[in-house]
Amino acid sequence: MPIEYKKNLAVFSDISTVEEAESLLEWLQNKPLTKKIDLLACTHMHPANLQVLMAQKSSIAAWPKDANLRAWLESALKVE
């Protein structure tokens, strides 16, 4: 499973596809105050998932190991 949902943390692993976007949005909407995202093991993210993270203003607990993916996500999520 590309996204594992824990109590207050969504953990991405490997490739997150468009199929995960709806469940990600639902999980984030049901956790309005405690929405943390762990991207450490993420190797690719479908833009639909990125749009969900952007719209929900998600807090990133861990960035991807891959430098290119990290740079892309940081710029999209407006991290300075």
C-alpha cells in the first residue's frame, strides 16, 4: 500500500498513484488539527496527491530521500 494511515501520520512509500488521492483527502479532512505527512520512502507522487497536500496545507514530517523529488515537492508546497 503506497500510503499507510496511522493515527496522526500518513506514511507514503514507493509510488503514490492517482487511486490514493481520494482516500488521502478523506483522511486529511477527518484529521484537521493533526495532519502530518511522512514522505521519506516516497519515490514518486502522482500530481493528484500533490494537489491534495497543497489544498489541505499539510505539514510534512519527513521529506523524500530523493533530492530531485524533495526539491520538486518543497517548491510546490512553498517550503523555504
